[in-house]
Amino acid sequence: MASDPDEIVVLCSLVEDGPSGVYGSTREECASCQKGVWLSPATRSTVEKTGQVFKLLCIPCGEQRLRDNPSPDDQLMMPSEEQLREIMKGLAELN
């Protein structure tokens, strides 16, 4: 699978693995296997702010992509402030 060097790939948990731990998450579709995935509001907001096209992949398809088509251009984005707040809120609700 050829990829655009500026392509944003978002790894998401599979719906079949259980409910999303983040309030407001939406059910979307993995671009590779078409299974349902969870997309959190903060992640959606973060990638939409880039103005770039993004692709959602479930974690297994993301792992497969990295194994089959590794690229030296792949970079990991650090979580945005909004995503970190979402994570902290979720952790606080566990206690």
C-alpha cells in the first residue's frame, strides 16, 4: 500500500473489543478492513485542525501497515492538549 508522506493515520480501538472509554466517541470505520472503530472527540478535533486528509485504521491494521510498509517518513504525533485532558478525565473517572 503506497502512502502519501503527508498522510495522517489515526490508530483507533476496535468497537468489537468493547465500549469506548471516552465519552462522546463516535463509531467510524477502519479504512483497511472496514470494521467499526472508536474515534474520540479530541482526536477528531486534533486531526481536523491540521486541515489534512486523515485515515482511520484499527490497531491490527495499523500494525500490519507498519510491518508490511515501514517508512522512514513515519512520525508519531504527540497527544494534543485536548487529547491529554480527555485522557486525564478518563483516568480520573476510573477512580
